Amino acid sequence: MSYIQLAYSDLILPALLVVMNGALSLALHLKLERQLALASMRMVIQLVLVGYVLTFLFAVVSPFWTALAAFIMVLFASREIVARQKRRLEGLWTYGLGAGCTLLAAGTVTTFSLLSQLRPEPWYHPRYALPLLGMILGNTMTGVSLGLDVLVNGVVRERAAVESCLALGGTRYQALLPVIRDALRSGFMPTINGMAAIGLVSLPGMMTGQILAGVEPVDAVKYQLLIMFLIAGGTGLGTLAAVIGGGRLLTDHRHRLRLDRIASEKLP
């Protein structure tokens, strides 16, 4: 088994494709060149730093350092969830909800796969735990952010209908059920679309990476199927927890709508 090793100098020509995009932005007055340059610089710096950090983690194989790296990944995922919200819950509610749901879902599914399917020695080995967590966490983050965004915007949009149901004696779950269903559909949809298109429209990253590294295609497919099943489970669990938790935060124990908990929707 062998793979083609790249030097940093080998990346210069491919990087010119990004420069080409910047030139197109300038020529067409899209005003995206600054964002493109910053995103490219951020990507390069982040990936290079991650490479050195993973090299250190793979060398020490410590449960403490692995757990710390996983916790930092969850914190950044929570920050991205907040950044993608048009309307945010007041204070630390959004951060806590995002971090808690992604940690619950991605952590549970990752631990399950390490203990039951992959079974590395030790089970927390960062070479397996962190890449696996990263793939599941990234997709779970997308589902959670979409679900919360649709939930909060839907509650604001359907405020009259929700309050009418509550006024007629309905519980907060009965009043929010249509909005919760829409939020769950939105959170699940990227994963469903990805599962439907995989193999025919696209070859996923993990499978492609293993094939380039010399793994037999049939074996690479098995690993990719495992990852897709884990992603589907993590996204479903995380989105469900976030949407239900968000619904509870937007109401109270007396079954009243609490839009005052939305930062951009202060009530008089």
C-alpha cells in the first residue's frame, strides 16, 4: 500500500485557481475578492496548525489531550451554529444549546463506533477518534444550525397561530408541533440528500482519500458506509435534541410563548 506524497510547492499551481476566482470577482465587480482571500488564508493557517497538532496528539496518545481536542472542536462547532442564526436566543442559551446537542449527538455516536465497530487500541486513540468525530460533528452542526434557524424564524412568523393554540388550552408542544416538524425536516434534509446522491453524483471525501492512499475500493466503500450511517444517526439525534430544546426555551412551564428570549425580538 502506497500513496503519493505532496510537497507544499506542489500546491502552488492549484492555488492559482483560487486567484483566478479573485480575478473574476474583480473583473465582474462581485466584491468577493476580500472574503475569498481571507477565507483562503484562514483555511491554510487552520489546516497547517491542525496538521502539527494532530502529529503531537498521535505521538502522545493521551486520553486527556484527546478529550481536550474534542472539547475544543465542540466549542468551535457551537460558535458556528450561533453565527448561522438569523435570530439568536438571548444570552448563553444558544451557545449552551448548540454545544450540548452537538456534544451529546456526535460524542455518543463517535464513542459507540469506537467501542463497537472500529475497536482501536486504545479505544480513544486520536488517529481514529478525532477524524471520526470531526466528520460527524461537521454534519451534526449543519443539521442543528438549520433546525434551530427554521424553528426560531418559524415561531416568530407563526406567532399568532401559536398564541391562539395556547389561548385555546393547547400545550406548548401542541402549539409548536407544525413549526417543530418543519425544523426537523430542514435539519435532516442535507443528510438525506447526501445519502441519496453519494456514489452516483459524488465520491465522498473519506472514500476518495482511502482510494488515493491505496486501499481497495470495496474496502473503502465499507468504511464510507459506516461513516454515512454514523453521520445520519448523529445528525438525527443532534437536530432532534436541539429543536426540542429550542422549543422548550421559547416557551415556559406555564405554556406561554417567550419571544423575549430571542435577542432580535425584544417584546415591550
